[in-house]
Amino acid sequence: MGSISVACYKPRPGCEEALLELVRNHLPPLRAQGLVTERTSIVMRTANGTIVEIFEWVSQEAIAGAHKNPAVLDLWKRFERSSTMHSRKGACYEGRTAASGYLLTPHG
């Protein structure tokens, strides 16, 4: 069974475009590794500039395996250079339990 992830990326100063490019292009390599599903991700920007991405891992085992996968570790290093990453409850929303923002991905 898949596992939905909500990732929040606060761009580092001067790195927003690099971060957006990374968010747009990081799922195909994860799919090639068999780690995430084909489900279309949802990406939005909140009022404070945080980029929120919702996507689906194949399983909890895939998530655990990602922490040892060299390709994924390299990808995460690139995210760390362009943003601060948050995945804890409320971290995306500065203590709020929900957020609204502007959709950055196509919908259909």
C-alpha cells in the first residue's frame, strides 16, 4: 500500500528557481528506482513562500530504503542546498493545521 507524503520546502535566499526546478524534476528518478508511484504530485506555494509537495511513495519499505539509496541521498543533498525541508506536522504552515496557497502544478 502506498504512503502519501507532504513535503515542505522553504527556499533559501536566491534559490527559489533552483528549488522549483528540482521539485518539478525529482519524481522521475525516484520512479526509476521503484520508490514512488505514478500518481501525479500536487505542488503549491503558500503565502510565506514555502513550496508544499504532496506525492506517494510505493510503501513504507520504499521510504526506509530511500534513506540508504545513493541516488536519493544525492537528490536530498540538492534539496538541502536550495531549501530547508520540513515534514513534521505543522512545519509547513507555521503552527497552523492547514494551509492554502497557489497551485503550481497542472490539474485536471
